[in-house]
Amino acid sequence: MRSRSTGLFLTLLLSVLALMSGCAAEQVRLPDVVGLPLDEAHRVLEELGFEEFDDSDAFDERAIIRDANWVVLESDPAAGASVALDETVAFQVGKRDERRTVDLLPAGSPVAQEFAAQEAKEQEERAAQEARDAAEEAAGAQARAESVTAYINDVDPVLRLATNVFAEIDATADGVRSEDYGYDQSTVVGTAVDAATMVRDRVAGFVPPNGSRRAGTHEDLVAATQRWTDAARTLLSADGVGRESSLARYAEVRAEAQAAWNQALTALYDGTTVPPPLLP
């Protein structure tokens, strides 16, 4: 009788164990989803029957709003572990468009390949833009060089003629010093002043290239021709008791005019093959 009771008990125990075994959650081997976009990783595990996920930013405490913008860097449990379907799978994730995220991805990850392709495209675009910029700069430099050459070619003959005018002004000053002109001195000096003024106006009429440093140099050149005009005008008062002081003033202003002229011309002709008409 006792043997029969024991057998019945074992039968019931086995039935209970079988029932409990049927109620236990099914376990599956966790696939490797590291390197996949988070939305794809969720989909892969959901197809296996997983429902609970705990996603967290691996770098900062940023909220994960759109799964597709993130990529899985680590899973817990790790890939290959036997996991119950009712267990929560935790993911450490990073933004898929950040270099620090891509640096942690396994080789051959689709996201890493996508990032590399995007970087290559951007680098190619930058190189193309740099090439276009360089070509535009070269064309601009060529155009500027041509405009400077045209400007120098236009103004050069006038500047060389101007040196003759300045030499005539010096000759006029020598004549005044020697009292060669008598009653005609005011007329002779007035002619020298007019000639100097004409040079100034003629030089001022030229237009240097836009954006060229020669714009400022051109202004200096016009100012130098004005100083020659000023020097010639000092001779208008070189008569009687004012002769010596006026001639002394002429020498001072004339020296300033020569220095300004030579300095402006040196800068103006810099970088060209044309020798400037400097005053000795």
C-alpha cells in the first residue's frame, strides 16, 4: 500500500514540475546587434519575442528621441548569451553622426561604412571647392596683374614727361637766382606754375585698378606732383627783398617734392619690369 502511495506522489510531483516548466519564459540566444541602428536592433529582438529594452546614451545623458538617429555600441546581456524573452535588454548607444560613436563601432558596421562614405564625400566636395577657389583666385590675380600693367602703360609716358617739367622748374629757379628774367620773371614763373599744375591734373586723371594697393600709391603720386606745384609757386615771391628767402623756401619744398615723387614711383612700379622715372 505504501509503495502505491509513493508512486502516486512521484507522479503528481512530475506533473507539477512539468507544469512549472511549461510556465517558465522561453530562452533564446541573444544575437549580435552591436553596430546596428537602434531601431533595427529593436526590430531584430522584437521579432525574436523580446519586448523590454533599456536604452541609454553611452557618452552624455541625452534623451533618445528618435531611435534611427542612434546606433548600438554595447548590449547587456552580451551577444551570445541565453536570455529569457521576458528579460530587459539594455543598450548603450551613441549618435550615429558623431566621430566618437563611429570610433567605437566594429569594423564593417553599416553605420561606420555610411559615416566613412559621408566623410569621403565631404572631403571630395571640399577639395573640389578648394580647387574652384584656387582657380578663381588665379584668374583674379591674372586679371589684377593685367589691369595693373594697363594702368602703368597708360600713366608711364605722362610721368616721364613730368620729369622734364620738373627739370624746367629747376631751370626757372636757377634763372630767378641769377636774375636772368628781369621784368619777365613773373611771366616765366607763372608759366612754370601752370606747367606743374597741368602735370598734377593730368596724373590725377588716371584711375588705378579697383582693389589694387596702387590706389593709395596713386594718391601719393598726385600729392607729390602737388608739392612740385607748391615749389614752383614759392618762386612767385622771389623778387626784391624776398628773393633769397623765397629761393630758400623753394629748395626746401623742392626737396620734399623729389623725395615724395621717388617714393611714390618706387612703390607704383614695384613688381613690374618697367624702370620708374625717378629724379636724381
